[in-house]
Amino acid sequence: MIGDTPKRRGRPPAGGREAILAAALQVIRERGIARLTAREVAGLAGVSEASVFYHYKDRFGLLQAVFEEGLRPLHELADRGISPGEDPREVLTLYGHTLETFLEQALPVIAAAQSDSELRDSMAAYMSEHSLGPHRGVKAIGDYLAAEQAAGRARAGVDPYAVAMMFIGACYTRSSQHQMPMPKVELPPLDDVIDAIVALMRPE
């Protein structure tokens, strides 16, 4: 269990699920996985420990919920899809900002899970079951660029999936730098990365 207090029965006092998730992410970022207890989370969220137990039965349940909360914008983006002929700058801006927002929340959770073998294995099984990972973004952007090539709106002779991987990798690099305990060196802004991709794929 995520805390030492025995689980209580019945519905908990009023307590916000969103506040619990935000508090859990704060604990992970600032104090590490070892401090992810019901007491720590409840104190930050301003709810009772019973509320934490009611919503999430253990640490992996809490980690999974934080991760899934970050996934929501990506699911919405996937549901939206990309229409043929959409402006590449608008597409890449939307995908880039959404991906970086997700990574800001997901990377601390993934890193925290690595420090505990049981949590790591549970997270790996969850991601495998739902086919989660960078390949999803590479495919979405790659499919779009390939369709633009087929329509003559993007440069031929360039591997669209390699370009998509470059873009996803740049978003990951920018987001992961924020998680590193080191002085931050200026990286190219997302707009500059998008400019470079658009220039590379502009028809000759």
C-alpha cells in the first residue's frame, strides 16, 4: 500500500481526484518515489488519507493515474487526426506543444518507476498492453508527411518517418532537459525546430 494507515471502508470525505493527482506529481518531482505515501499526498492535496486509499489502492495505481491524466491530451489529439492538406506548421505546432505538455508530466512518473523493480515491471506491462511509446507519435507524423509527399505537397525522396522521429526526438530532448538536475543550457525553441522541419520538407 502507499501508506501505513489501514484502508477504511465506505466513501471518503469530499476530496478532489484532481488535487490528489497534482499532489502525487509534486511529491514525485520534488521528493522522489520513496516519499509517495498516502500521508504525503493527502497533506499536499488537502484531503484525508482515506480519500487517497478510496481512489487509488496502491502506489502503482496512483502512478498510473498520474500518467493517464497526462495522456488525455494525446488521446484527444489522436481522435482529432490530421486532415490531408493541413498546414504543416500548424500540425507540428499542435503536436509539438501537446507532446511536450505530456512529457512534462510523464517523464517524472517513468523515472520514478525505474527506481522500484515492481513499479518498473508494472509500468512496462501497462505501456506494452496499451502500445504506448514514441512510435505512436512517429507513426502519426510520419503518416501525415507521407500523405503530403504522395500529394506533391512535401519534398519527395526524404524518409517521412525519419523526419517524424527527428521531430519527436527534439520534443523529448527539450522536455527531458527540464527534468535534469543541472544548469539549463538554452536549446532551440520549438518554433525553430518546426521551421527547420518545414524547410526540410518544402517541395523543391
